[in-house]
Amino acid sequence: MQEEGEVMSDQNPKVTRRDVLRSMAAAGIGGLALGGVVGYLAGSAGGASAPAATTAGEGAAAPKAEIKVVGIFPLSGFIAADGQEMRNGTVMAIDEINALGGVLGHPLKYIEIDDVDSNSEQVATAFQRAVDVEQADVIFSGYHLGAGPEQDIVANAGRLYYHVNTGERFKELYRNDPAKYGTIFQTDPTEASYGPGFILWAEELVTNGLWEPANGRTSAILAGDDPYGTLIANTFEAKAKELGWTITMRENFTVGQVTDFNPMLSKVRGTPPDLLFTTTFSPADNAAMIKQWAANPLPALVYQQYGPSVPEYLELAGDAANGVIWSTVLGVLPDAHGNAFRERYRAKYNQAPGWSNAGGNYDAVWVWARAVHLAGDPFDYKKVAQMTNGIIHRGVTGGISFEYQCGLAYPTQINDPSLGQAHLMFQIQNKEHKVVWPTPYTMSEYQTPPWFDV
């Protein structure tokens, strides 16, 4: 009887999953697995972890030098729930690669740095330690609230750095000085797609007869005053006005510092809009806001940017979240590849991943590993960067390819889903996240939010 995880062939009637992994490691192709090979193999074994690499026997070649991999995440500050997602995805990929024998036979040595709230000073301190003290060969991170100083620290040191800051600012840095920032990659799209993507989706609802704006195509905006939230609000406002929408009011606030959203929501209710567009990335902010909205709602669509992707959000918001629209340009796809990742993550950490950063950081590690394999030398940072630039990688967050060393968003930047990470639009239905746009990733159709009937 064929055992779980076995692959049958005419040449070898009983090839186990362990045999396949060992063969890949011996051939030095661990870094070329693209995540998909690991996903298939682990998935076929019920999500079990890949086996540990075997110890070299007598007469084996001397062990190859370790690759120093530094992860920098906000693990103890106010966005620690998201920081843990970033860290878990990174470590999961590193563990899988080491189980395959490393990259080109080099084991990965993981070193972790906590940048707490990731303000500018903490970010600078963490990255200075990574390059000066830890002598990192490659650095991985999610996003940083004080993003900026790390780019020059890494560039001046000439080290490799892969992040998912989702920032237009890095794109501009690279465009202005590609030679200086050539070893840094943003393995997701910038935030510029969020606002235009949402209003275009809202227009599709109207066109398809799924929703009729009752207040003359109007929108209110509550925007985080950080550069990220401001850019998203600005691009939404510009695109909405271009399409004939009127902005009834806009108020800015500091993310993580609002104790009561009712004063701002009262202003929104003063001139009832068809849409309420908000741009705080904090899951706690988003949960507090929607609970206060649900206590005295209007028949308007509510968009909450990114924060609901973190599992903490639903724990805090509960039933009040039903009907909320949110999106991410770094979403784990609801397909076989993404679902296999979820199963392996659950088996490893005894909990489900969120919809964004765990998968995004996982993909970033595999992009780097594949580039190292193509370069042939993990310590030739410039060549690894050159190989990264030419990669088309199918990760759990979609197709990853680079323009100005940033990922591309499908379909708001590129129409080919094999080359872009999907800008996923979700609606929370019965306390579950359902992709409602774009095809081919939809899980459900849009439903009228329950507060429309209150």
C-alpha cells in the first residue's frame, strides 16, 4: 500500500517525500524550489514540516560557510501582532530551505532583531546593528513605521535587503539613484494602487447593479497622517474626483493615538456619504472605529485599509466587522498554492496566518534564495541583486516581478496575473474574509452590509 507522501514511478516504485528532498539538497537546487515544490511536498504529507537535513558522513566535503540572515521586525511594540506575522513567515521559509540542505549547500543562520515600535530611531539602531555587529549577508523585514534611515544604512554597506514596506518612497529613491540602492528590493507593490483600486471596484458595483449610491456619489475620508496613509488618501481622493465623486469631508489623525473615533464619525454623519474611506493600518484602530460606527451606522460602504488582514482585528471587532471592505496588495491567494502555505503555517505555529505579511515575508525569502542559486554565490551581493531583478517568481502572494525594484500590482498596474501580486479586495461576511475582487481569485460576491438595514 502506498504511504502518505510517496511518489510512484516506473523506475522507482516507492520514492518517498524524504528521498525527493534529499535528492534536491544533494543536487544543490534547494534555492530553486520557488516555494511551490516545498508547498506541494509538504501539502501532500498533510502539512508536515520538511525533514531535517542529514549529517554528512565520513569523507564528506567540509561544511560550507553559513549565510547570515537577519530578520528585523516590530515584535514588542504596538504593532507586535503584525510583527509576529512577518517574523513567522520569514522563519518558516528559512526552516524549509535549511531542511532542503540550504542554498547551494550553505546553511542559513537566522539572527533576529526587535525594532519595537519601528520608529525612525529604532529602525536606524536595528539596521546599524545588522550590518556592523551581525555582519548580515541578507536582511529581511516587513514594514517599518519609521521607514527611511534603513535604506541608506543598507545601501552604504552594500548588503542585500528585501522588505515589504509597500512604499512609493523607496521606488523614488531607487529611480533617482539605482546604483546606490541596487541591492535593495521591495517584494510587494507600493501603496499607490490602494485608493484608485477601491474606487474603481466601487464603480464596478454600480455598473453591475450591485449597489446604488443614494447620496449623489459622495465620500468622506478619515486618513492616517503618516506618509503611507496620506498618499493612499490623496490618490483615492484624486481618482474619485476624476470619476465624478464629491468628497464631503476629510479629517486626518495620528495612527495608534485615537482613543475615541466618535467625534470624527459624528462629522461624517453630518453630511451622510455613500462611502467612508479610511486609511489606518492599525488593526486596533480599525476595530475600534468599526465598533463605534456599528453602534450608530449610516447606509454607506466602509473601507478599512489593510488592518483587518491581521488576525487580531476580528478578535477585537467581532460581529461589528461584518460588511467591512478592506484590501491588500500583499495578500495570500485563496488558491491551491496559498492554501497549502496556510496548512503548513498552521502545522508549524498552531494558528492560522493572517492574509498578508506572513505570506509576503515567506515569499521574499524564496525570491532571494532563488536569486542566490542563479548567481551561484550567496556572498556576491551585486550578482544576487542582478539575478533578483530578472526573476519572475510565483509565490503564495501571486506573481512577483520587479519594476524599479518594487513588485507590481494586478490588475491596477499590470493585467497579467502571472507577473503581479493581486490587489485583493475583501469583504468580511459572517466573520470570514472573502475575496470579492479581482478575478480569478474571487471567493464570494459582494453582499449589502448588515448596517444598511438598521
